[in-house]
Amino acid sequence: MAQKNTTRAEDYSKWYNELVYKADLAEHSDVRGCMVIKPYGYAIWEKMKDELDRRFKETGHSNAYFPLFIPKSYLSKEASHVEGFAKECAVVTHYRLKNAEDGSGIIVDPAAKLEEELIVRPTSETIIWNSYKNWIQSYRDLPILINQWANVVRWEMRTRLFLRTAEFLWQEGHTAHATKGEAIQEAEQMLDVYAEFAETCMAMPVLKGRKTESERFAGAEDTYCIEAMMQDGKALQAGTSHFLGQNFAKAFDVKYADKEGKLEYVWATSWGVSTRLMGALIMTHSDDEGLVLPPKLAPIQVVAVPIYKTESELEQISLKMAELGQQLKVKGISFKYDKDDNKRPGWKFAEYESKGVPVRLAMGPRDLENGKVEIARRDTKEKSVIDFEGVEDYIEQLLNEIQTNLLDRAKKRQFENTQRVDSYEEFKAKIDGGGFFLAHWDGTKETEALIKEETQATIRCIELDAEQENGVCMVTGKPSMYRVVMAKAY
């Protein structure tokens, strides 16, 4: 008998971990803090990657690849950058192993110590700007618009599959510009790309905002972000875009000659999203039965299961499904026909529900005789029996409906769990219930730190479209012109 799933209400964290395993997305590795992304999970990541990569190229960016290892001296050239990442760095100190003389096994060869230690990249600004130094001489060389798909290592002490692991996959854009205005425009443009992807493909509504000084990326002058609300009311930072000013150009002495021949430091941005988006996808849509996927990111959009007793019945149903498969392929819809006779239909139904396949079809002898097919949609669990003739058009429309419904459902949840608060007492009384809180803040690091210490909530962002509203900080009573978004977060 199948083990009962832990529900979200019982234990949200346990529900999440069980879902990742049961949906066959990933598992813990024997390497501390690292995960194995399994084929089905990686297929979803590939769909995300393809959608994002297309958008990057449409906005003029090209892909490149830079080394995994960064000389320690590079990382130390930008002071705030090294300070921000120093505690998370994995360090390579030797380049060779040897057999121990006492026969006890393999040891690090002490004679193979590196002259300079190498850092396993936590992010690539330093190694990339060392290259840009050689690529940029004139204004004609600008802008440089590069993206890299890579893995990075940040030595996390507490890990959770997809959300926080020592090694993870991501993309990181790194661009160089002639003017400050162009760089800021680039950072804002890429934030818009992330937000559009989140809503259009992930069916996940996001807030676009700017981070406070305390929450900025190490080495940035400004950090823009998209923040999403998970079903438990916690916030999740889903993507960031950074205006780096001239900090890295100055650290690596990257200058260009303008049209008058005057040497100027270039202006920079960096931006990235990671496999953390997988966690966001799970926690935005999934239910107590398992994964729920928006059709645009589902590896299998439609699955069909035959119900039969004789080989003759199976053969006739299979012919119909082969015909449907070709029709859906023409429409660009991914289709799987599962006629595996080692598993019963009921087991298959539960399996595909757990994996979040958006649309499931079932056809038995009576359906075949009547020219009908049963269709079940994953998002609402509604079932209907319709004519097989023209079913490909019905499925195409249904997939669009599911995509829209998931976004609408998530928007409704976000709206219903966003509230304005004016007193610190009210905030402290409500914050454990989850959600976004719009509150006035006096703009000081001290007040921000106090709120975090006393409530474990953080300022997620200052919304880019926030309207000016003269008020007073809920903690200190000092003047405030804007409300900021506060929440507990992953």
C-alpha cells in the first residue's frame, strides 16, 4: 500500500522534501551539501534554460564560458566583493595526490602545494573582468553582452534541495558599457526579462524591486530583484540584476578610449537566476498529491493511458493514440503514450499526478467504440469525456487554460496575503502567519537589523513602482516616503 503523502498543512518543509523525491526531481548526494538532479528534474531545468536563453539572445547577448577556478588574488581586488563571499568559498590548495608510504591509502602530496590558491567560483565577476581587460580598448569594443551557463560553489552549512545547495547550476550575465545610463538600462532590462519569464512561463507572479544597501550583492552599487510568494507565505528571491558601477573596472583597470581619445573606466552589470527557480516552481503551484507544472515548462504536457483487457483492444487504442500523437507533435505539444503492461492504470494515474503532467487521457474499449476519450486536468483535477474527433484542438486550448489558471491562482494568493501595517506591534503579531507586509521604514541599517533580529523578517525590496506616501517608520516613528515589502524568506 502506498505511503500517504505529508500534507502542506501538516509539515510544509517535509511536504516539500517528499515531493522532490516522489516526483523524481532530485536527491541528496553523498557529497555533503550537494544534490543529484535526476532526469525528470533536469528536463524541467532544460525547459527553463531554453526559454531564458532565447530571451537573452533576443536582447543581444551571446554565450561564453570562463574558468571554474579563480586565483585568490583576483577575488581580493574588489574589497566588498571578497568580504561578501569569503565565508562561502571552497579553496584548492594542492594539485596532486599520492599513495601514502605506510600503505594506508591516498593522501595529498605535500610537495604539490600551489603557489597561489585557487577559489572554486562562487560567482565570476573577477575572472571575467580580468578577461575584459584584454578585450576592451576603445568605445568601438562596447558594449560587451555576455552570458554564461555554469555551476558555482558556495559552501552552505544548511542545505535544502534546489533552494540552497553547496553546488548549484545557474546563468550569470556580465556586461560592459560606455556610460552609466546604458549600464543601468541593461540591469533594468534584464530584470524585466526575468519578471516576464516568471509570469509567462512559470505562471509565478513577482514583485520587481530594489534591494536595500544591506541586502545588495557584494560589489554592486544597486541590486534589482524579483520576489515571489510561496504557498506558505514566505518570500523567495527568484532572480537578481546588479548595477556594478565602475567597481570592477577600477579593480581590474578596464578602460576604453572614447571618441575624443580620452580614457574612461567602463560601467558594468551582472545578473543571474539559478536552479533555485525549481524550488520556486514547486512551492508556487504544487499540492498535497504532488507536483503541479505549468504546461510551458512540463517535459510531458499530455500523457495517455490505455485501459484494456485484450491485445486486440490495446492494438486499436494504440492506433488512435499514434494518430493523436502526430497531431499534437505538429502543434508543438509533447505527448507520451504509456502502454507499459507491468503497471496498472491506477498506478500510472497516481504516478503522472505526482509528476505534475498537466493533461492526462484515458481510453478504454467503450470509449473507443463511442469515439470518446476521458481527459483529466492536473490543476483542478476535473475530468470530462469528449469526442475524440478534434481532441487535439481541445487539448491545445486546455493547456492554455491551465497555464492561465495557475497564474491567476497564484496572483490571487499573493493579493490575499499582502497587507499594509502601520504599527510594529501589529507587524510582530502577524508576521509568523506569512505573507507580504507593506510598511514604512526610516531607511537606516540599524532599524533594518533590529527588525530582522526580533522577527526574522527582512526587507525583501523597495518596489520599483512604489508610490510616494509620506508616513512614519513603524519602528522608530521617523519620517518615511515609501512603504517597503517585508516578509520572512527562504
